[in-house]
Amino acid sequence: MPRNKTYDNDLVLEKAMNIFWINGYEGTSVRMLEKEMGINQFSIYASFKNKKNLFINALRKYREHVIKNRFQPLLQEEAGFAQLENFLLSAATSKNGKDEKKGCLVVNTAGEIGEHDPDIALEINQYYDFIRSMILKVLQNAIKKDEIPTNTDIEKQASFFLGVMQGISVASKTMNSSQLNDFVSIALAQIE
Amino acid sequence: MPRNKTYDNDLVLEKAMNIFWINGYEGTSVRMLEKEMGINQFSIYASFKNKKNLFINALRKYREHVIKNRFQPLLQEEAGFAQLENFLLSAATSKNGKDEKKGCLVVNTAGEIGEHDPDIALEINQYYDFIRSMILKVLQNAIKKDEIPTNTDIEKQASFFLGVMQGISVASKTMNSSQLNDFVSIALAQIE
DNA sequence: TCATATTCTAAGCGTACGCTTAGAATAAAA
DNA sequence: TTTTATTCTAAGCGTACGCTTAGAATATGA
């Protein structure tokens, strides 16, 4: 009986993610969203309830995005220190790429909204739980592969590398490529 | 001839800084500002021109604030690695203190506004230029004091520790004290 | 004491915000 | 073909935004 939508939910969500990424939550108006998503306000509210819920969905979409475009090699079953090294170094040098100038959507959101909204704070925490467990797995593999010492405290190292990644997200806005590279190189060298 | 102000510019600016620190730029309305600063909108605009200019002044006030409350030991003429160590470790453990839950105003601003406003972006860059030169001086002293190897590349190390500090500012919102401590401990251990 | 430059109060300007709604359009089921 | 559930368009709701202004209040210099 029903009439069909003329747009794809997942596709317009990705557009929403991008404009939130560029402008932040408060900095993105519903008028900007309807222009960027290519649908009008009625459809936005019909499909995503309200602006905040759309933003939370955009945060989840962002996780899919970075998994696909950044973390994939690190999520391979046998990913080890070589993959971590490659990931960090390329994150540092690709700062001139289109993605990195915007920083990280999650870090930006943590800065802008932080703990003020519990639903969004939860989303942020879940994101970092995911990253942390990804790093842990990689470090476990690295020990198996003899890339790092057997007695490495991988829990502590996971905190360290997570902190470094968060640092990169800020530094990508304030440092040049060579400084970023120095930062990452030293972070990587400490473990060997 | 003129009538005098009933408030102190510097004092109300500090109040403004605090509410911007808590709520961010967009998240702080002029109505909130007049309530917190204890003066009405006319006085705000008379003394600070407009909201953005007030915010820029608040950013500068923030620098004074952290110099006084955080960086002072690091700015002593003979400050070395011991001071850096102490600073980072206390930044990691005092996360339950009143200041650290809010993160760093400059990092929050970089996330929220970033490069969108050139005037604010300039202020952010000047802040980090200042921090970087402070770290550089400390590392120079550390070599003199034989706290770190003579052949240490202090420029690279400055980028590293600046990155770590930016990481802490984000991590202070997403990690617990023990994880933060692990992060900082490893960052410090790499240089020795 | 009085004139004057400045500050204060409080009201309100125009605009943009997030969100809703009435009614026309449309695609599937009967 | 008709019915019906849903989507679409476009207009506009109430509210909060950043900012301004007219006029009363007030502290100084003459």
C-alpha cells in the first residue's frame, strides 16, 4: 500500500555525517542538512526523528567510515605491529588529504559536547572501547609474531597508543606533516 | 567627567572564560554570559565589542589561567625533565579535579571551530607555539642537567610531548586515571 | 552646583533556530 | 480501478539567537 521513499537512508546519512564532520553539531543547522542531504525537513524528521538522533546515527556511520577507510588493515585477523606502524605513519602524513584536515569527528564531538549530553557521551565511549580493543588485539598479535617483547604490558601500551591517536586527531589541525611524523615516530620507537 | 564602571573587566572576563570552557562557543549564549558575568548585554557589548571578540579575549585569559595554575613550574628558568615529568603525571592523575573534566579550552575550541574562523584559528596556533617553545626550553635544560641524553633531538621530542599533551586533553574525557597514568608513563619512559 | 560624558536598565529589533502540519502526490494492495 | 497507507511539498509555528537602542542614572571636571 505505501508509497516508496525517493532517497536511500544510508546514503543521505553519509551526507549528514560529512556536514557534521565539517561544521560540528551546533554549527550544522537543519537547513544546511536538508540542502546537503538533498531531502527536506519533513523527510529528515520522518527518517531520523530529530537532529540529535540524526547526529548519533551519523556518529555510528562515521565508525563504519573509518573502519572502511582507515582501520581495515588493523582489523585483519593477523594484523600486528607492522600494520599499526603503517596506520599511524600514514595518518600522520596524509594530513593534507581530504579527511584529516577535519580531524576526527569523535574527538571534535568530545570537545564540543563532551559529557553534556549523556546519549552522545555514551556513543563516544563506545567508539573508544572499540578502538582500544582493536589496538589490544593488534598488540597481542605483535607479541605472537615477535615484533615486540613478550613481556610487553599490552594494556598499558593500548592506553598509550589510544592516547597517541587522540593526540594525532588534535595535532592534525595544528602541526605540519613533518612534526606529526616526528610525533608518531617517537611513539612507535618506544616499544622496540 | 565620565561615570565609572561598576565591574572589573578582568574579573568578568574570567567568568566568561569559565562558561565558555564548560559549554563551548556555540553552546554559550549571550543570555548565559550576562547571567554568569553578572552584567547585562549592553555592558558586555560595550566592553568586549561582540561575542566572538569576547571569546578571543577569553582564550587569552585561559592562557594566563593555565600558566598560573599548571605551567608555572615549567616556566621557571631552570625547569628540566623532572618538572615535565611532574607536570604530565599530575595532569594525568588530577583528572578528577575541577579543571580537567572540562578538558582543555583550546583543544575543545580546535574541535568545535577549528579552521572555520581564521581569527580563532590564529589564537589556537599562537597558544600551541607558546607551549611548544616552553617544552623546547625545558628539554634544553634537561640536556644541560644530564637528565636526558645529549644527542636527544629536542625538536622532535617537543613535537612528541606536545602531541601527548593534546592527547591527554582528549583522553581526560574518555580514560580513567589509571589509564591516563599508563599513557603518560610510557610517554615519559621513551626518552630515558 | 551644574554641565557632561559615560554606564546602566530594560525593552525590543530582525533573523535563524529546531520542529510541525495541512494538503497534494504517489505507489502498492484489493 | 479504486482504496489506502505513506511520502512529499511548502508554509509557518514558537522560541532563542546575537545585537541595538532610547532614556534614566550617575560620577566626574569645571
